[in-house]
Amino acid sequence: MLIAGLWPFANPSLSVRAAVQDPLLAHSRVDFADRLSRALLVTVTSLLHA
């Protein structure tokens, strides 16, 4: 579920890639490996402390 949810954001269409080159939209870029790693860390940590 994490991969399916993050993949489209981390691999946008050409038009979206062009748009996020605008400094005003730079915050919307997604680093797939970074986001997936953080999501997995939070998930595993919460499971271990449940």
C-alpha cells in the first residue's frame, strides 16, 4: 500500500515534472526512497511499541 501510494508522486508525468521545477512548487517533489523508508520506520516502530 505504501509503494502504490507513493509511486505516482515520486514518478510524475512529464508535465508535472516540468511544473515542480518552479521554485514555488519545489516543496511538492517526492523522494520515493526517503518517503518509503520513513513510512516503514514509523510503521515498524509503532508495531513494536503496540
